[in-house]
Amino acid sequence: MNELVCPVPIECDVSLASVVALSGLPNLTPRRFWQLLGLGDPIAAWNAIVSGTSPLAPGITDTGTRWQRWAQGIDPSSMLESQRHAGVTIHWHGSPSYPTRLIDDPEPPVLLYCLGTATLDPSRSVAIVGTRRCTAYGRNVARELAAALGSAGATIVSGLAHGIDATAHAAVLAVGGSATAVVAGGVDIVYPRSNRALYESVSRSGALVSEWPLRARALPWRFPARNRTIAGLSDAVVVVESAERGGSMYTVDEAANRNRRVFAVPGPITSTASSGTNRLIADGAEVALCADDLIETLGLKRSNRSSEVKGKSAAQAVDSWLLTEVDFTPTSIDLLVAQTGRSVGEFSIELERLLSVGAIRRIGATVERVR
Amino acid sequence: MLSSVVSATVRGIDGQQVVVEVHVGNGLPAFNVVGLPDASCREARDRVRAAVLSSGLTWPSARITVNLAPSGVPKQGSGLDLAIAVGVLAANRQLDGVDLDQLGFVAELGLDGSLRNVPGTLSCVAAVAAPQVVVAPASAHEAAFHEGITVRAPATLGELVHCLLGQCPWPEPPEVDTVPVPAKSCDLADVSGHLFARTALEIAAAGGHNLLLIGPPGAGKSMLARRLPGLMPDLSDEVALQTTRVHSVAGLPIPPAELMRTPPYRAPHHSASMAALIGGGSGRVRPGEISCAHGGVLFLDELGEFSPSALDALRQPLEDGQIRVSRARGTVVFPADFNLVAAMNPCPCGFLGSVEPCRCTDAARHRYMRRLSGPLLDRIDLRVHMSRPDVHHLLDAPRGEPTAAVRARVLSARDRAAERGFVSNSQLPTEVLDEFASLSGEAEQLLRDALRSNRLSARGMVRTRLVARTIADLNGTTAIEASAMALAIQLRSTPVLFDSMGANHE
Ligand SMILES: [Zn+2]
């Protein structure tokens, strides 16, 4: 598709170091990166940047001077060394470990930095994405789908942002599944910072992936590129909740460009967080109605889920006067107490029982049925 | 000539007797005060002189030296004014024949010679070793607490001199016509619904547990908090005396000729200064709001808006029941044993955890909740998330149980707790848990399940048992049954407000 893309000519550590150094250039979009490499030898390309003589961005242009100034503070070989020292593995386009799904991508990453143990070539991978401003419903669905798909053997790909992304990752790790997180900064940059614990568990038992070297900040221009990598690494993209102009919509566009299947989770027509997903359905996206459907359509094996299924049926078997009163949407606890006419003590016992088996969840002054 | 007059000053909330020695002698006219006076004490010179002159008395044109003994004790405030004036007059032989040994003097003087109330009169009068005490008419009811002390309350210095010289009888102490602290009628019956929050309030009253109310604006958090003092038992003699002294020293109105028996309710605004909240201040060291709430309720609305340093300073009193205020001239200790009721929104928009959708971003919620410091939250045993009363309350709102009925249960629960030998269940030490807070098999299972599903931490578990103990006391059972334990867990486990990582914020 892209005439510029060809295996990156890396013969030795010196040329790899040059590519690594180039990847850190400010405002270097994937397209320009390929253009730089199209000029020939990466070592020569790097030296041209340093001396301000690169034909793409000579030192007399804005970009050229910015690049030159940045490059003059960089020693490529020690930069490469620090990536290796931090345990980061580097997969460049053309190296044997480069993810297969990205090789024929219309605009593949030149190289990927990776922290973690999981393979980047899982047999099945599904992206679960959505808004940071998600609702309790969206969290529930993200959690449910990620756990089910993860148990069925699919790797869950997402962006490790707040909201849907983080929920999906946490859920798949909780069932012992595999997670690939594509981030918009260096793999050592925790963004948002409150996700630190999750970052650490993904880097331990999943894979943290980035197109940018260590210490690169999660700047706005990097997010679209990050989103196209999420789409590229996945067989299908499930959008759980998104506003009509949400960032997840870019991921959907990128997925469509790459012939990936796009599923959208329907939501209430009154919910802003579902306006984008409902619109996708109206525009012809596939509808994600339940985890089982997805598992079937994507050709995943359900047998691995036996433990999960068992847990579920145990919960469904809970016989409770309270459970029948609780909705799948948040229900006021005060209202429930009044409706059931029980004492707070009696009510609490039942509440505790249902919370312990995971049949319901309490959020503030409300409870909602989980299954 | 030399004279010696008895007065008192306040240190913390305790009175300290001060002997005012006055020497009037030859030399260039001068007026000096020595013996650790503070700024307002030094200003006494100007007030006293003006008061003497405007009362038609003679100011001696001589060298006047006033010594405040014992000299090692810092003197603060203007309560020594009257004693200094009387001392000067006596040393100037204007009060010959008066037996000053029988009298103590505690009042500030106005420039016109009028006697004015000073904060802490109650404590000062107690410290004065004299059978008769002269105070301002406005302080007469405070001074009248002390049996065996005759209270004299002339309106002016001139009148005082006439009475001392026997030229006219002592005036009758003024009648106190109004009750200074109006008992605002607020009854729990006015609160309908909110069953969990009402129960939590009852438990807070019975066990001395601190309470956090979370909910959107208009959920009725402050309405509920205001009703807590009404549920609490009357103050014991010891606490009542301390509380009344604090209020007197703080210059707050106190009931006429009796100790405060109703638990106080203080609700400082989050913009209140550190000194106003905790105690201290430049010059006279005043008790803060937390000490004024001694024995009662401290309500902090919009907890997250209070400065982190103020919230941090709450930890010591929550642990020890008192606050140490350090100043250049030494440390003052004020009592500060209160029930904390804190209220806050769950998130900037207020609707997180309600049926109505929350419109905040995760980041905004995190930022908001981060303002709550862990150590403070740790000391709050009861956390209730309230929602706005909705339509069903308006349709068939039964009136809630009245305060009197709930209070009766609280009192009998307190009696049960007292039999164990501890003031309140919230202070039961961990070592006696197994002895006093034994669990039924079912209750133990509930506790285990809550721990296993990460809804309680290890420390949370201990506190939960104490709360369960209080609930069992309210129910009148010896062992902790399942219902008491389940309710305690519900009230302790922090509601999961944001769980993008599945983390529980206990
Ligand atoms: Zn909100």
C-alpha cells in the first residue's frame, strides 16, 4: 500500500542505534519516519539530522533546527544501551520478531519497543476500547467481555487509558488472560499516573508496547499513531462506550482501513457515552450483544472458560429475595430497603451475601446486578 | 504605700490565681507593670488610669509599680484591670478600712469606668481564693457556679468603691433573662428515609464512632449531623465542667448558673483559620472549634475543602482527645474529645454513586478523592453514602422515628458499654476484642468473606468489630450476631466509587 515501507536496513548495532535515535525525534509522525529511512542508510540519515543537512528537514527549517538541536544532545549507542538495560526489546520492521499482523500494514510502525513477557503474535487478539468518561454500565461490559474473551484465549489489546481501557486490561489479567497495552509514550512513562499498579502488572504478565523510546512523553500527536497500532495488532475491535467524537472513533476508522471487524456495544440512547457506539451500529458496525456471541463469531474456543462458567452458574443459583429486586442499572439502596420492608440489619446480611459471591456490586449509595 | 489584691488569669482552660501587688511611692510620676504581662495586660495601664479618672476618683501623682505574682506565670487578657485599679486606690489610701483579703477581682475596665465581662471568668473565679468575688454584671451568672463564693457585680468602678466603703449596699446580681444557648428544636422525626444514614447516626451516638457522610448537595448531610447531639447522653460532671470552661474561655455564651449538659455542636466553615479551628492565635491562646466541640459534635462540611494541614492537625485530638498548642511561652493543652461528623461530595459534580449519572472524568474524581488523607479516613469508622431523597419519599414518606425513642436505645447501649469499663466502644483496645466482641459463627463467616473479597482491610476489620459491638449493644445482644456484623461491614467498607483498576480504596 505504502510505497515507502520496506524492511528497515539494519545490519549492525550502529544502524539499530541510529534508528532508535531517529525514533525519538520531536513530532516525527510514522509517515515522516518512513520518508527519512527511504533516503537510505539509517546511520547516514541520523548524521544528516545532526549536521542539519537532511534533505527532508534541513537545519534552516523550523523542524530541521528542532531536530538538530534535539539530536545534538543524543548519543545513539548509549540510547540503545539504555533501552536494553531497562529490559526493553526492540522489534523493527523486517526483524524476525516483528508482529506478523503489522507487516503488511498500510502504515506500520518502523519499530516497536516492548516490555513484558507476552508474545506479540497471539493466535487471536481482540481490541477492547472506549471512552475515559465511561459509565458503570460501560465498566461492567468491558469487564465482562475482557474476562470472557481472555478466558477463551484471546489477547486483549487496549490503550491503558482511564475508563474502559484500564477496566478491560484489569479484567483480563484477573482471569489469567493475556493483555497487550499500546501506549502513547515510552513504556516507562505511566500515563495516567493513577494507573501505575496496572502498568506494572501488564509489564509483568502481558506486553507494554510503544513506538517511542524510553522517556518519550505521551504527547497529543502520538495518540492517533497509538490508535492505529491498536487496530493493527488486533483481529477485531470492540467499542464498549464512546461519544460520537471520541478518540475511540479514530481506532474504529483505522480498524476499518485495515479490514478488521468492528463491533459496537449498544447502550441507552439517552447516554452520551453510548452515542458513538449507537451511531456505529446505525452505520453498519456489528453489534456486540454478549461475550458468547463474540467468542463464537471470532472462532474462539469456549472450553477454556469452564471455570468462569462454573463461577457464573453458582452465582445464578443464588436464591435471594434481594437479587430479584436489584436492576442491572444502579438502584438506590435506600429505595430497596424501603421497598423490601426489611430492617437494615437483615438487609445488610443479604447485601453482604450477594456482594461476596459477586452477584451484585455496590457503588456509593447504589447497587447494581452484575449477572 | 503597698497593697495586695487577688485576681486570676487563664492558662488553657484553667484559672491561675494572680496576686496584684501595687506600690505607690515617691518619684517622678510613672506607671509600670511587671511580671510577664502580655500585650493586652500591659495596655491595662491606660485603661485603668482612664477608668479611675472618669469614675471621679483620684489618680495618684506618684511612681506606681504593679507586680503580677507569681512572676513565672504568663498573664494574658484584660481580666486583671479591676484588681490593678483597686490595688492602686488601696495603695493610695483611698480604700482605708476595707478588708481586701476577703475579696477577689476579675473584670476588664472600660475607659468610662464600667466593669466588663472577660472570657474565662468561670475558670478565674474558681482559682481565686477568696470568699467574695467581684465580677462584671455580664459575668455574674458564670461566677455564680461556685458554691460558697459570694458574687458581687457592681456596674462601675465608682459603684464598687461606694460599696466597699459601705456607703451603699451591694447591688443584687442581675437576673439572667434569656437562655443564651437556644435549644434549636431539631428532631430525627423530621428526617424520613435515609435508613442507613439514620442507623449510622445512632451507632455514632452509642459508640462514639466518627462518621463520614458522602453524598450530593441536598442529600441532607448537615440536617442529619445537626441531630447527633440530641441523641447523645448528657455530659458527665467532669466533661460538663471542662466544656463549660472552654466555652467561657472562648467567650461563647454559656447557660446561666449551671454547667453545660447538652453536648455542643460546632460546625466551622472550611475557610476558618488554623487558629480558629485547632486553637492558638497570636497573643491570648484561645481554644479552637475542636475544643468548643469537646464532649459533643464537630461537623466538618465539605471535608475536602479544608486545608490539608488543618485535617492533619485533627489526627492528634482524634487519637488522644486533647490538643497541644505550642507557643513561645510554653505549651497549652485544651480538651478536644469530640464525635467527628464529616461530609463531602463523592466527586466534583456530586452524583457519583447515585442513581443520577456522574459527569466527571476519572481524573477529576481521582483528584477529588485524593484530598482525603488516608490517616484521617482511618479514624472514621462509619462511612455512609447518601443519595438525594427521591420521589418515593414525597409520595409515602412515613415520619422517621423521633429523637427521644432513638436516644433511649443509645442510652441503654451506653450503659452496656460502660459495664465493660470503657467510656465508649470506639476506644476498646484490640486486646479485649476477643473477650468483649466475640462473634457468632455466621458473623465470623461474613467478616471472612468481606476480607476475602477485598472489601475490608486488616485494620478495617478491627474497627468493624468495634462498630459491630456497638450495634450489638443497641440490639441488646451479648454476642455479635450476623445482622450486626453485616451492617458494620456495610458501614465501614468504603463504597467503590471509582474502580477502573478494580482497586478497592479501603
Ligand atoms: Zn461526578
